[in-house]
Amino acid sequence: MKYENTWNLDAVFPGGTKSQQLQEKLQTIRTDIQNYQQLIQKVTTITADNLKEILHKQEIIENGLGQAGSFVHMWHDAYTNDEYANVVMGQVMDLSTEFENMSTIFTKKLVAISDEDWQALLQDSTLAEVSFALNEIRDKGKRLLSEEEEKMIANLNKDGLSAWSQLYDTTVSIMTIPFTDKDGKHIDYSVGQAMNRMYSDPDPDVRKQLFVNWEAAWSKYAPIFADTLNHLDGYRLTLQKAHGRTDFLEEPLEYNRMTAQTLQAMWSAVSNNKQPFLNFLKRKAKLLGMEQLEWQDVDAPLAIGDVKPPRYTYDEACDFVIEHFSSFGPKLAEFTEHALTNRWVEAEDRPNKRPGGYCEELPEFAESRIFMTFTGSSNDTSTLAHELGHAFHSYVMKDLPNLNRHYAMNVAETASTFAETIISNATISNAKTKEEKITLLNTKLENATAMFLNIHARFIFEQSFYEERSNGIVGEQRINELMVNAQKQAYGESLSSYHPHFWCSKLHFFIDDVPFYNFPYTFGYLFSLGIYSEYLKNPNGFEEKYIALLRDTGSMNVEELAMKHLEVDITKPEFWEAGIQLVAKDAEEFLRLTEELLK
């Protein structure tokens, strides 16, 4: 089947960032916020009826801001040379700040309600349905400072936290990575194009040249990025202290609705079970004719015998994903076909696009949109499946109350990783030859090493950076040292070279929404493996059980979610170790199949 590889943003707001309809939407939001303000100001006593009215108006405004903000974000990422995008994003941020200020006043009114009266309010059937979220808002509200102080913080965020994050995006958008091909032709790649080729090109010389030039480019801009990172995290630390937090991990744990005990259990299990994946990297190096892998070789394609790394056209990748999603359940497959045929995906490989991939919600449409750059590799096909998993998660929750649709990042990564697992396991089981199976196992294990090694390095780095930043500014060279130390610890010094400026190149360190944006990926990966193991035990009708779990992700913490749907205690390392062992079997199978190739 034929699929368009660009999304249709005109269906959201025609005319790009200078859309008249977009400006009309912003004006409507502005009016809605004014009405919301008037409603809150006139409420002296919270009742069930006026609380429901306020929540309804909140939902309208949140959806409008989400629709406009998502559009501008997507447009800017797809067309990074559009300077006007930052102007419109500034308009959205101003409205968001105004709304946040009014919501703070509302939250403080909730906090002022006595516990007895609060419990009485929650007896209302409509409010009872969203009681988890309401209790969460009220509990967080107890940390708030005075109304004027919170208003000042919200206003300062525009030119503080959010501004530093935006500076990073703007700087990356103008960067280029030079490359000279074997015919002497000089090419200036965008960051996204260079990254894709650096990690996926079968030629080690191409990967090496791109990595050297990549490091040089990030090194040139590193002073800017060092300032940005220091001020982002310094700003966060100041806010955390002002709000009574004594540890920098409290905020991300609260955001992800999980305990420190769960996080510690997960990383403990990872640290104690890395050897199969270090063995995989060592074997991969031998198969590529190297003593040890360099940083840029970890995800290099592996061709055994006559089997070349699988390449896909975009159409083939879409059909491939739909076919194998069908093996899991009809609802996932039908949803995916609908998303692909209706141009929900921006996948074209072209200049002036930012790197990476994500799934963005358009709340007023109850739809999602996916951003990525498709170059034909199996990793790109996995990315497509990953982001479609995100979109499916939002889709199955679209009829729930708005407050129950706000799920945390760690469980969001569960749905996306589960989708990837379906694809990788189906392709491996369908391998026609040993050589093909080896190639497919390599791709699957690359993902595992990312979750257990690369992301662990990010966590170790971020933790050590926050510790040092608590005592003052951290210089660029020291940040590089922290990064390399973290990589060596996470990878068990199994590589011959490392990536000192990785902290510059990874967008996740510069996102202003929430600190420690990385560990939820490993959580989601392992949590999804636990779900997948349950599916293998009894696949009949499992799609409905899976959907039921996804629908609960916005209305309970992760420990309760796991106990309810999987009957497991995720505060214990045993749960996480069981998931790791599932992938360790793939590493053992890879070693067994490639043993004779070294003789």
C-alpha cells in the first residue's frame, strides 16, 4: 500500500505558523482564560457543582493550549528554518503562564478545604471518578508558596526554564555536521541526518568520520550548552528548594508516580545483570573485525554471510508494522492503519528537521501526530512502531475524563516499548535462515543495550551533575568528565572510545518539562517485558486486558497498577530481573548462533 511520508498540518491550522485560524484560536483561549479567572474569583466556597464547572473550563483551556502548542512545536521541528515559530510559541507560553497563575489560585482554594469537607466532595459520582487526580493536585498544592510568589515564578519561567530549553532547540536547529563522501563530495548534514547515518551506515569509515565531525561540532557549541544546562538545572534546584524538596529526585519520582524504592530496585537489577549484554557487545566487535567497539559502532548494522542489513521503503515499513500488530490484536492493527493512511506521521528524510522522534497529542481532535526521520533502517521501523504505541495509548483513553488521561512518562514508554517488542519478536520468529536471525537479534539487542547501558549512563551522569550543580556552576570540561565516567561505569569499560559531548547532543537533558527525563525509558522497557510475558502465557483475548491496563495509567501510581493488572511487587528487584532475563536469553542465543563464525 502507498503511504504519504509527511504529515498534514494544514488539517490542524492551515497556513503554518502565520495561520489566521491559529491566531483566532489563541484569541479564543485568551477569552476562555478571562472567563475562567472570573469564575474562580467569584467562588468563595467550593461545592461539587462549582468544582465540576471549574474543571470543565480547565479542560477546554488545556485542550486549546495543547492543540495550539503541539501545532507550533511540530511545525518548528519539521521546518527548523521558520523563525516565526518562536514568536507564536511565545504567544502560547504567555497564555499558558496566565492560565497557570489562575490554576494556582484554584489549587490553593482546594488546599484550604478541610479534610472532612474534601472527602464529602469526593462522594459526588463525577468527582469520585477523578479522585486520584484531584487528590494529587491537592497534595502538590500543599507545596505551593504564596499566590504572588507562584505568579512570579510562573512569569519568570517564560524567560528562565522555558527560555533556556528553547535556546537549546534554536542552537541545534542551526548546526550542521560536515561530511565528505568517497568521491570527494562535501555534504553539510543537519544534526538529525548526521545522527541517523552515523549510527546506521554499514561502512565503519563513514561512521568514524561522522563521529569525529559530530564531536567537533558539539564541542564548538559546548560553551553555550554548558551554560544552558547549568542554568536549567540550577533554576530547577532553586525551585525545588523553595517548594520544600530536599532531594533532586523527589520531583521526577513524584511526576512518574513511583517510589524511590522502585527506582532503586530497577537500577539494582540492571547493574547486577549486565554481563550478557556486555558479552553481546564483545561478540559484535569480533564479528565486525574489531578488538573493541567504538562509541559510534554500538548500533552499527551487522551483515552475516549474504544477509545484508534489512532495508525498507517507508511503504514497506508501514505494511510490516500493520501486519505484525495484527498478530497481537485487531484494535492495535486497525488503529495503526488509520493513523498511517490519514497522514499522522512526518517521516520524510530532508534538511531543516530536528533529530529524534516523538508522539504529540492534538487534544481537540482526540488524535496524535508522530515525528521522525525515516531512512530505511530496521531501527527506523522500530521507531515507527514505538511512536505508534504511544499514539495507541492515547487513543484507548480518549473517552476518559480529562484528568484521568494524564499518564506519566514511565508508563507512556510502556505502551511504546510493548509495540516495539511485538515487531522485533515477530520478525525473529519468522527468520528463514540462521544468518537472518542473527541480524534480527542484533537489532533487538541494540535496543536492550540502549535501555540497560546507554540510559543507565544518562542516569548516572545526571545524578552526578545535579550533585555537583548543587554546589555551584559546573564547567564544560568537568561535565565532559562526568559524562565519560558515567559511560564507562554503565558500559563496564567495554568500549574503546566514548562520547564526551553526549550530554550536548541529547535533547533529553535540556527538556524543561521535568528533570531526569531518561530513566522512564528503562522503566517502560522492563515493565512492557513483564506485560509481554503475561501475553505469551495466555495470548487469547489479551488485547482487552492490555487496553484495560493502559486505561488505568492516568488514575493510579505504578506500584498499584502493577499489582492490579500483573499481581507483582515492583519495589522488589525480582520483578525487574525477570524482565532482564527474557532479553538475556536473546543475548545467549546470539552468542550461540555466532560462535562458529569466529572459527
